[in-house]
Amino acid sequence: MATGSADSPATLYGPVSLLLGVIALIAAVFAGFIGIAIPFLFGSLAVTFGFLGLARKLNRGQCAIGLTAGSLSVLYPIFLAGALGV
């Protein structure tokens, strides 16, 4: 088995964070129809994988975009509920 950072499972932190962040952001837009559990779950996972990827310094661009999208998808339903007074 080859060693090195190219074969490490940590190389998947960036793409996974990006994918979960985008899915969470899309789900946050439709939170009125599907609820807020999916954006919170996927957004939290995107933020977690984004931080892990940034700490390992692998796929930093994808990790940063996933981290941003995940945090927006977690915060958007909270601000929306606060603005609507629910």
C-alpha cells in the first residue's frame, strides 16, 4: 500500500465539505417546505469537514467554499425564523 498524502482519506475532506455545503445551502432555501433539520445536519457536517480539511491543508479552496456554504445554510433558517417572528 502506498503511503503519502495523495492516498490519504483526508484528501476527501474538501470535496465532501463542498458537496455537503451546496446540498445544505439548497435545502436551506427550501427550508419552509422540507424543514430545518436537513440544512442543520448537512451544514454542520460541511463545516466540520471544512475545518478538518483546512487544518490538514488539503484542497483548501474546496474546504473554504464548503465551510462558507455550510455556515450560511446553518445561519439562514435561524435568521429567517427570527425575522418572521416564529
